[in-house]
Amino acid sequence: MDHVRGAPHHPQTQGKIERWHQTIKNRVLLENYFLPDDLERRIGAFVDHYNNHRYHESLANLTPADVYHGRGAKILKMREEIKKQTIRKRRLQHQAAAA
């Protein structure tokens, strides 16, 4: 990975991190936190969810962890096989219903 620096105080060049800040801010504002530890735990849980469980459309509906650890191609291939099997089953069901 390369570290890329954008223009300071210019949000258009910082699009991804600005989107991340907006997402985390919206999540934090949904609940009340009475202790700083509660907020820190919730942010930690969200970061874990965001990186390990949440599918990202820009990453072909993979998680960032899958892409980072090189599991993306294997997952996409498995999904394609499942899709082919599903289409075959639906065709057979449709043919059986039509007969």
C-alpha cells in the first residue's frame, strides 16, 4: 500500500476517510453513552463489524478483511458456483412445473 497525501482542508480529495467519518458519526449519534468506556467499546465493535463482517459494494460485496487477506478470489468463485447451481435447480423446477 502507498501512503497518499491529499490537500489539507479539502474534503473532495479525502473522500473515503470523510465517508468513514460520516458513517461512524451517524452510528455514534444513534445511541446515548454515559461513560467514555461505553463509547470506546461501541466504536471498537463497529470497527470490527465494518472490517470483518460488513460487505462493501466497492469491493465486489466482500469484506475488507477478505480482500486484505487474499480470500476474495476464492469467495467470488464459490459464489459463482452457488449461482450456477441455483440457476440449474430453478430451470429444473420450472420445467417440472410446466410439464
